[in-house]
Amino acid sequence: MLAAILAEVFAMLDLLGHGVATTCNGTTRRDFLKVGALGAIGFSLADYFAAKAAGSVTAADDRSVIMIFNLGAPSQLDTFDMKPDAPAEIRGPFKPISTASPNFQISEIFPLHAKIADKFSLVRSCHHGGAAVHDAGWQVMQTGRVFSGGVNTPHAGAVVSHLRGRKTDLPAFVVLPQTMGRGGGNLPNGQAGGFLGKSHDPFSLMADPSQPNFKVPDLLPPAEIDPARLDRRRKLRDIVDSTVKDFEASENAKLMNDNFQAAFRLMTSVKAREAFDLAKEPAAVRGRYGMNRFGQCCLLARRLVEAGVRFVTINTFLTVFDEITWDIHGTKPFTSIEGMKNIVAPMYDKAYSALIEDLDQRGMLEATLVCNLAEFGRTPRVNPAGGRDHWPQCFTCYFAGGGVKGGRVVGASDPIAAVPADRPVEPADIVATIFHSLGLDLETSLPGPSGRPFPLVDFGHHEIHELF
């Protein structure tokens, strides 16, 4: 009997959404203690705005994050850290162009980036000591730590979900269009709740928003489900509660109950369905972002942040194996440096510039940190196939909005962009910068494995203060 009940409940969870983020059980930081835990279910939007009006919510507390993760790893030498005076086999085929910022030039393959360069700032001295395989870079750049000792550190978005909870019926943490696939190293990709638990895994779209028949599989409108069937399934939790007291008291039951409530709340929310409905956007706006998967994910990220999602991660690609990405080794099935110019760069340039301009025009840029990360850079020397290979020793990331001052350059690489020459920046510093933008106290501890406190940021690391 119990097995059948649990099978039905877990089937319900599958129907309504895998890993939907729920509210946190702890408290939030500083002034939120005066008005109660924002992440608690009982804290309504009315309470939230009352607290804001009373001065208990700071600008940083109110911010969201859009993390664009560039799977495959763009070449720093061919994008944002060009070396035009280096030998041809180092500098590559592209020319630098002037930008809206007097402080830096970028590659000619990003003409739309150049026009808004006063809105974003570059960090040219990023590096890490992880393995030169994609999934190792994915996890360290999104969590700030190398997974070790069997401990999976949570994604930055999962940490925000845990500490802040959600603002509305929408999840606190969303990944578009879905979590990363294979990376070649058979390692976790870092896009999960880790030791914080599956309740802080991201809501994954699992669909291509550029398709004409786009629907969110885990966000079925109530009209598509018989109300009696839905009500019957909702009552299954009560059956479990009343028949199996030992199970009801367990952590597994609590997790199941929380996920059930979060899934039900999401699926039945008009506001949630509207946030995911790209048909509400004018055709001109959709075209401005580009009618492709990445472009429409950028537009959807803006809509989700506008609707109250705290953290959205956009994967530019899903894996490095089944499509052309930033992974420009030069030989098939990969592409060359020239191939990057013709295939990847135009799509990316159009969507990113549209996102920044749209956020700015809507007055949302200050309240939204947009960070562009990658797992590593590319080798300084062009290989015989006309591409570049993996290089964790030096690469560029960049930031806009969320309190970041645009048009700046932090750090510098050596003459061939092989290693940092000034102000080295590690993944923990990048994650700390995200948390700083959100107003999180970097001295906070998380409930780590075995219940022991786990520092939010590794000792000795802090935000990239030159950006603010």
C-alpha cells in the first residue's frame, strides 16, 4: 500500500517538475530579520513591499542575477583580450575595434558589444587550477570550489535559493534551456543544489523557446489536467501523512511535501504561466534578440527576472559534442577560429546586446547583475588545424548591471594572454562578486555536509571590488 502511494506521489512530482526550487527553512540576512524570513511560505508580497517601504530591504537585497555560461570556452585572444602586436600564430585572424568605452577594445566579431561597452566591464585575469576538461571548469566556475571528498558544492543560484527563497510563485533558481549535458570528464556539472539538497536544484525549462509550438513541459496549465484528477493527487500527501507517521516525520517526507507544494503552486499560478509565455512579446522584440534558442532564452530570462525569479542561468549551448560551440579545436566535429566568427559570434553578439539594452531601457539593469562566465580560455598559440585548445591558465569574464560600473577593465594578462600579469582572479572571487552584488554577507555559513558549517566563500577570497 505504502509503495503504491509513494509511487503515485513521485509520479505527481515528475508531472509537475523535476527539482523545482522551494522556499528556504532558514533566515535571510541583516534587516530581513526584522520582518521575518522572506523565504518562509507565510511571507507574502504585501509583507515584502511593506518591509521595503520601511527601509528593511536594500537595493542589493532586491537584485537578481542572469548568469550566461559560455559552454565550450571562448578564446580570450579572439574576443575580449586581443594581442594585435603578437605574432600571427598568437594574435589570430581578427582585428580589434574601438568601443563605447575609452578603456578597451574588443574583437571585430562583436560589433554590437562594442556599442554598449560602457555598460559592461571586463576581468581579463581569470584563471583556475582545475583540470582542462569542460565539466571540471563548469563546476568550479559556477560553485567557486573544486568538488572534492565526495562533496558537491551548490551552484551560486542554489545558494541564493537557500538563503533568500523565492519572491513569488516562480522558482528562485531557473536554468535555461536546460542543465548542461556531457562534458567529457564524467564529472558533475555544478548546476545543482549539491549538499543543500534537491529542493534547491534549478527549475529546468527542458524545451527550446525559439520553436513555434514552445511550451514548458513541467508547467502544464490546469485546463490540460482534469481538476478532479489533480485534486485527487493533491490529497495523496494527506494519505501519507495520516497512514505512515514515521515516514511523515522524516526528512524525505518533508522534502516530498515541500516539492509537492512548490510544484502545485507553480503549475497553478497564472503569473508563472504568463512569465514563461513569450507569445506576449511583440514580434519586433523577439526578433531583436534573435529567433534562435540562445536569443529567446535571453529574452525569457529578462521576463523571468521581471516576474520575480532571483537567479537565472542561461547555457549558451547544451554540450560540447553535438553542436558547434565556443570549443574551437579546428577539427571536425568542432569548428575553427573562422567558424566561430561565422556561426557562434553573430548569434551571441545580437542576443547579449539586446538583453543589456532591454534591461537598461526598462530601468532593470541596476537591479540585475548579468555575468558572462566560461569554464576556461583557449591556448595562446593557434593549433595546426586553425583552432585553439583548452587553457585554464588565463581567460576573460565580464559583468554588467547589479551595481557594476561599466566600461572598466580589471586585471591584465601577459603579452600572449597565457597567464595573468596583474590582479589574478579565481572562481571563488567571481562567485563572491555575485553574492556581493546581491548584498549577501560573505561571512555567512551554510549548513554543510554532516551538519557542519560551510563557509559561503573560501577564506581569502572576496568580491572583485574594482567593478563596483
